[in-house]
Amino acid sequence: MVAAGAYVKRSTLPACAVLLAGGRGTRFWPRSRMRTPKQLLNIAGRDTMLRATMRRLQPVLALKNFWAVTNVEQAAGVRREMRGVPPTQILAEPIGRNTAAAIGLAAIHLAHEYGDAIMAVLPSDSYISDTRRYRKFVRAAFDLARAPENLVVFGIPPTRPETGYGYIERGGVCARPLGIPAFAVRRFTEKPALPLARRYVASRRYLWNAGMFLWRVSTFLNALKQFLPATHDALIELSRFIGTSQYTARLRRIYARLENISVDYAVMEPATRVKSAFRVAVIAANVGWSDIGSWAAVYELLAQKPGANVSSGPFHAIDASGNYFWSPKKFIAAIGVHDLVLVETDDAVLLCSRDRSQDVGKIVKWLEQNRRRELL
């Protein structure tokens, strides 16, 4: 049982990774479906996104220290991908309640298991090219997060005025864990319009918010108690049933009461705005990060040079350029087409211009509205 503020004191806190693995990845339809979402697909290499996330962390953490939060539909697939991780550490939400609730669910389980621990909360569907540097930053962030009341976030130095990400405004250096500079966070900002994004990038004070957080379990639960008390109290109530025969029923009943809000809005933003004991720091992690949020992003990641055609299988192109083809079982012949996305599965074909690939989610909404469940 976890009581608010009551945690086992340890001289050495265990370090754990909590992978958020419950998203649907609608912009990767038709490959991404309800039971096989983006994180369970090999979008950018041989490994699935989830397996790749684990592999780059395994030199830092043992398999026994991995946890995941997913949903009921995807839990079996996540367990298959996370071979070697105890099945009890794959936590399935009965309904989606956004990231504050998902992280809180993991936090009460970690508190039940360890008393207290350092938790790295990480998306399971990001791409990172410089894995060696990434692990160096992770070790430094674990060291910084060890101190009570420290909330640590990774920020990505922007390479363009992106309007699809939130930004973090950094202040001066506040710590140097393992020699890596960490900056005090002045504020978190919403996704900006293009003119504002340009000013952010030009100022060199802003970083992309990659959704990677590190803190002690006790620190996060204390922050949840201050900024989201109803959700905190409901989770503490749920924690009393972990490991009992009543847990599943209580989870379904209690989870519906949790607020549907992201951890950014619920905890990180108020921690920088209101007077509190929490210290928010950002580490500028130049690690070749991409959230790979669309088929166009996959093309940009895999294209060897501008205008190259990228294909998952055999193809021949005549007067064709800038195309992305996913059709591993069929030969593709492309003539006179440019900057297209073509994705073929057994029951569907997607064809769109690369610059409209962000709109694929609209197709999924149409399928939902028209009850085409066989295609979801």
C-alpha cells in the first residue's frame, strides 16, 4: 500500500524506465491499426519502434527495470515486444486518460514495488540516431532526478521553426550532472504559429518538448498531489489493491474518475508558474531525435538525398522522384509521379501527396464515423 508522503528510504534508488505505449498512431494508417499501432510496427528499421526504444536503453537499465503503460487492446502485443520484462510490469489502462493518469498509474506501481525509485518516462515511438550520446544524457538526467523535488525534461535543439511541437524556454545553467549542463526552465509553451516559432528558433532560448521526463516516484506523486489532487487521491486509493484479486475491478471503476489531461498541462506547466518546492530543469539533448509523426517524416528520415525514391520492396521509377512506397510483397512501377506516399496492406491502399500526409488521421476519423471497424 502507498500512503501519500510515505516512501521507503533507500541509500540507492533503483532506476526504471516507463515506456508509454498506448497511442494509436492514426497518421500511419493503413499499417497502424487498433491492435498494431505505430509503436508495434517497424516504421524506421527492422525493429519495431518499441523494441528499438528498449534496445537503446538496455546498456543503462536491466530488463527487470522496464515498465510500460498501454491499453487493453494492445497489451498482448506490447508483452510480446518486451520479451524478458516481467508481464506484471506491462500495465494496461481500461480507458485512455492521457499522460498524467498513465504516468500516475506507473508511479503507484513503482512505489508499491520499490518504495521509491527514479523513473524515466519515455515515449515508445520516437527515433534517435545518436544512441551513444542519448545514453550519456539519460545517465546524467537520472543523476539529476535523484534529488527530491527535481523534475527533469529533455529538450531537443530545434532544427527548424516547427509548429507541431510544444517548446521549452530555458534560463541559465542550474546544474551539471556528470558534466552535462542542465538549464532552469522558465516556461513551457503551446504549439506556436509559424511567425512565433521562427522567433523561438532565432532566440536560441527555446527547445522542442520531446515528452521525455525523469523524476523520483515520490517527487511526481507529491507534484500530482499539489497540482491534480483528485487524480492523486484516486490513484492512492487504487494502490491499496495492487496485487489483490480486487485490483482489476477497482482499476476499471477508479480509472474512469481520473482527469483526462497531459502531464505537461497538469504538472510541468504549473510547476514553473506557481510557487512550489519543485525545481524544473531541462537538458538540451542533441541526439538526432524525431517523433516520426507522419509518412512524410519517415520519407525524410530514410531518403539518402533530396528527391530520392524510398521503397520497402522492389521498384522501378521512370521520371519519378520524392516518393515513399510501402508495398513489401508487390513490385512497384512508378512513372511520372512526384512526392507521393503509397502504402499498401492486405485490405487497404493509401495514396496521398507527401505534404498532405498529416491528414491521414482524417481518413481514420471518417472510417470511425462510418463504422468501418474492419479497417480500424
